[in-house]
Amino acid sequence: MAAEAERTLATPVIDRAEEDKVLLADWHDGFRGVADECEAIRRELAGEIG
């Protein structure tokens, strides 16, 4: 999710699709606040799984 938000932010505003705008709105409204925690959980699980 974070990578997709970063990709979208790298796209010029004029070239962003409506879906990109929705993604960024959702990112800023909610997910961004827990992104670091999700990444830490992903790293922990990756160590156990693979």
C-alpha cells in the first residue's frame, strides 16, 4: 500500500487517475498513521515465514 501511494505521489497531479486520487485521500485519512506498524508486522512475519 505504501509503495503504491509513493508511486502515485510521483505521478504529476494532472496525470493522476480518479482511482489515484481516492487512494491518496484514503492514505492520508487513515492508513498512513498505521503504515509503520504494518511494516513492522510484515518484517516480523517475513522472518518467521521465509
